[in-house]
Amino acid sequence: MKTRLALLLAMASLTHAGSPQTAPLAAPPPPANGFTPITFFDGKLTVDVQEKMRFEARENNFDFNSAVNGPQDASWLLQRFRLGLGYSFTPWFKIYVQGQDVREIGGSRPNEIGVFGAEGDDVFDVLKAFVQLGDAKAGLSATVGRQFLSYGDQRLVGPLEWLNQARTFDAVKLRYASESWAFDLFTSSPVTFKDHEWNKSQIFDAQSPDDTIFSGAYLATKWVPINTTTDFYIFHKTDNGNGAFGPALGDTSFVTMGTLWKGDPKKLGGWDYETEMAFQTGDANGRNLRAFAGHWGIGYNWLNHPWKPRIGIQYNWSPGDSDATDGDLGTFQNLYPTNHLFYGYMDTTGWINMHNPQLNISVMPTPKLKLMLDYHLYWNDTNEDAWRRVNGVTAVRAVNAVSREASNFRGSELDLTASYKLNANLGLMAGYSVFFAGHYLADTGASNNAHFGYVQLQIDF
């Protein structure tokens, strides 16, 4: 039924395309993949198509136990198809609808999204559907409807495109953009993906227990001359409370305040730097929340070398909660990040209760090929709190008397990645990662090394 309705919507958009005008109109913004969508009627109608397939093989990624062959210890094919239609009635009035179909083929995980870490199935559904008033790149604009939210480096808010279904919101967003700064105000609710049902955001889903509202203000500037961006933000999250960090004692309402600074290597003689720091205060599940997270990095770029090599080091830190019984919470709430980009491709770690120094090396032997090597070290900030995975909730090991007395060294991870962009429409990616189990795992249970390999093909038109 959903597929039929989606196709009818697509046909209706084409039927009501209207007569062409002599001058082309500004089309809706293209997807962030660098390609130009197909256009009709002097640019008023745009059509974009994406097909992405990724084959994955994982071993011990979740339990670090070679003696147990769990549902996550397998291989599978992830498939994603998207079809988007945009129409510009005028240069300042645009609509855009994008449908998505995702499947997980093979393996032994259930095909239900989120069960045993599965990315699962979601038969053709609406990923985006919004109306845009004004020009998002200049002056005042408003975007109303289902849309991606992405801010800064996506450490706190991003579309999580690595995940097969990605992440989307039902939102109202106001934006003012100039040459040197842009300011966003938004309020939103995250969308829950369910197969064989129309996906709904939590605030519109009568079955959702959370009723999450996520709002914010984000200022991105070029005010510091040596920076590519100097950003300041405040986010506010409310929900009905849950048991993710102990028994629910009440509702959630807290703010996250932070800043992001990124140095421009072209203005710093090849050097670059990054820092992002965020502080949280309020109530989380009825507990008094006070939490912090920080990222600091520096690197050097050989700007004149044809291979464009870069070497960098960085350090990510977030304190944990030192006492789970005192009614206070010191565990950072990682919000809606794209953590896959930052703390290891095996997705063992969020920006929570952690110390994470790392080494980053990249080269481009050709303009189309990029090779990367990343090496991570991980420690718990405190063993009184859990080591939480990439989703910011799931604990790798239980917090108990044994884990409290264990070493806090989780282990290390080596990521090798190659990406090849044949052209604007076709991209290939492959990677291999290994996690070397540390003393914390050995002191608390199984401690076998973990492995992850993948090959990905993405086609965009």
C-alpha cells in the first residue's frame, strides 16, 4: 500500500509540473553528494536517484567472544534506494519529496531495524517531504516538513548517512544566511523507522512513549580570519524519560551549549586545528544532569604535494557518571550524532565516558582515490559508568563489582579505508578494521579481538 501511494505522489508531481518559463528558476538544493540532479522544464523540476549497496562482514564486534556465534557475527548486504522529486514554483517557493527503500539481505540478524543491531528492512517510505520558502543560501528562509538536520561536524546533530536508513526529523527551521554568517532556529521531533508502517516522528506517533522534542539555535560564522568556521550553538531536548541511564525517575529537559572552531590550513601554512566543546545542564530522566564533552585536534597538510598528504592527532574526552545512586547524572547525552565518522569505524564508542586519543593519516595518490589510516586508543573515564556503544545507550559490559575493579583500558582500533570517486555519479569504498581487546574486556569477560570489513558501491543521479 505504501509503495502504491508513493508512486501516486510521484506521478502527481510530474502531472502538475506546469508550463515552462523563459528563464530557469533556482532548483531545490541538490543532495550533499556533489552530483547534479536531473532537471526538466528549465530547471523547475528536479529528479534525483540513489542506489547504495554495502556488503559487511563482522566478527566479535558486539561481544568480543569467539566462542559464541551471535546474530551480529555474520555477513550481509545492505541495500538502499532513493527517489527524490523537487519542484520550484518560484525562486522563493520550492517543494521536495524523497522516498527511500532499505533492505538487509542475508545474515542472521532479525530484519527489524534496531533489533540486535540490525539495520533491517523498511519498504518504500517517505524520508524527506518539505516546503522551502526563500533561498537557504542568502537572506531569510524557512523549511517546513520532514528533513535532515546537520550542524557543524555532526558530533551532536547529523543525518547519520552511514546507517542504511539514515536519520530524519519532522521539523520547522528558520534560517538567515549572509556571506560571513548564518543563523538557524529549529524545532523538531525524530522520525522512527518501522517496516510495513508509515514512518512517524515521535510527537505524531501515538504509540511512542517518548514524545521527544528537539530544538536549537545554531550560529555559523567566518568571523575569525584564520578559521574556516567559528560556530556557537544551544540545543534543547525534552521527552517523557526512559530507562537508558537507570530507572526512569521523571521527565527529560536539558540544554546543550557549545562551540566549534576549525582552522584553515591555507591560512596557517599547512597546519589545521579543531576544537569542539559542549556542556549540558538540566534534567535527564528525572536526574540532575551536569555533563561535558570535548574534542581537540591538530594536523599538518602538505598543500603543494600532488598526493595531498595529511597527518594529525586528536583527543576526545567525556567524563562519566561517578555515582549512579546519588540522583545526579554526569553521563553526556550524545544527542543525534554521526559518531561513525569520529571514534572508530567499528562503532564501539560514543562521545560518552571515554578518553580517545587517535592518529589520523590520509593521502590521495590520484584525485579520485583517497587512502586513510586511523589508529585509536580507548579508556573509560570511570568504571563507575558504562562503556556505551555508538548509539550512546547500549552498554558493552554491565556496571558491577567486577567491572568497577577492572582496568579502564578498553583496547585499540586500527581502521584502513579506501574511497574511489570514479565521477560525480559513481563512488566506491572499502575498509577493514580490527579492534585489539584491552584489559577492561579481559577483566570483565570474553576478550577476543574483533574484525570488520566492508565494500560499498554508491550511484547517484
